[in-house]
Amino acid sequence: MRDRGDVSSLGLMVCVALLSGCLGQEQTAEELDSLDEPSDARAEENAEMPSSLRRAFIAARMAEAAPEHAFVEVSENTTVLRALNAEQGLDVTITAEGLFVTTSRRESWQAVLSLAALGRGDQRREPAEARIEAQGNRVALQRGVLTEWYLNGPLGLEQGFDLSERPTGDGPLVIDVELGEGFRPELTEAGDAVVLFEGNQGRLRYSDLFALDAEGRELPTRMEVEGRTIRLVVDDAEALYPITIDPLIGVQQGKLT
């Protein structure tokens, strides 16, 4: 295991997307995989692009965020930030307690996601109380050695985690994200995304999990589900810190275009 200095950072990006192609239908995660089937040669090329190019594509598209993607404070008594995402049909609210996602379309549901734990094995711990900072389309929740952040852009909502210290213990690094009541996560058959269900209705998609170390090497990652928990697992045994982990939250409309 290698380290560089005392301060390291861990970033995690997830894409949560609305499953616009399946509203009003009852589908399993396996059936929802079919939404990713390319409709033309360009979509097929996107589906098969190397992960390094996919990361670059996501970064480039998210960098195209417009002023309309900015977060605004909606409460004078406490920090409550809200943003709309017209491309994905999302209405997003962030507080110190978690992320609240609904749709700006004619639907009446709300998914709640909150950071539940960080660490390794039985040594995972609850995060510290958050202090919120916002600048344009980016929100950061400062939690001591951990910074949880969100970036609102054309592809959806990018979620990240920056960690300034390597957690103690053995085994892979684990971040637990818990869903609120009324929703359950289901891992797709390919294992590369998690569909968030309200009853039998797929509402959101949590996908595009990447991790890089300080030398730009991609780290092995996977997603697991247990109850209402989405588990982000990163093998950082050989990583040179700081490391960056990235998943994405947005509306599912086939491949990234």
C-alpha cells in the first residue's frame, strides 16, 4: 500500500437518471437493461467505448453546465439548496440530511439518498455532521475529513466523495448510500448500475462508477445492494493517494449522447 503525504482525497461520481422510457410500466432491473440497447451505430460505439474515454466524455458534457443548472438557497433558517435539470427532468434539493430527487414532469414521487457510512468491513462509521457550501452548479457538504459533493449538469447529477485520510482497517474501501423509505435498489444483471424502484416502478438509475488514483490509474470498483443500501466498493490496496471515485445520477434515455 502506498501513500503520498498525509492528505489524500477520494472522489466518487455516480449518475442517477430518470427511467423515462419505463414510466407507467412495471419492469425488473434485468428488463430495464434493455433500455441501454443502442438504437444506431453511434449509440453502439458509445456503449463500447473504453472506460477512460467514457470518463472523459462525461467530464466534457458536465463541463457544459449552463447558469440554469446552478443551485439556489431556498430557506433563510437553514441551508436548503435546490436546482432543476431540464435535460433529465430532475428537481433536486440538497440539505445536510441528504439528497432529495423528484421529477419536474407530471409524476408525484420523491427519492431520498443519504450518506450512511464510510470505511472498511466492520469499521465503517457514520459521517460527521455536514457544513454546506455552494458555488454555481456545485454543492459541497464538508464532513470533517470527508467532503461529499454534487455537480448538476446536462447528464444529470454527479455525486462525489473527497476523503483526506485513508480509512484504517483491512479490505476494500466501502461507501454506503442509503435510500429513504418507499424505494429499493436493484443491481442490474450486468452489475454496472443500480435501478431505484418505487414499488415495481423503476424511477432512477445510479451508474457510471469510476475510481482513479493520483497517477491516473483506474481502480477496481463495484456496486452491491443490501436492503435499502447501495454499497460502493473500491479496491484501493495499491492506490497512490489522493484517489478519485466517480458515479452519476440522472435521466435514463439510452446511451450517453
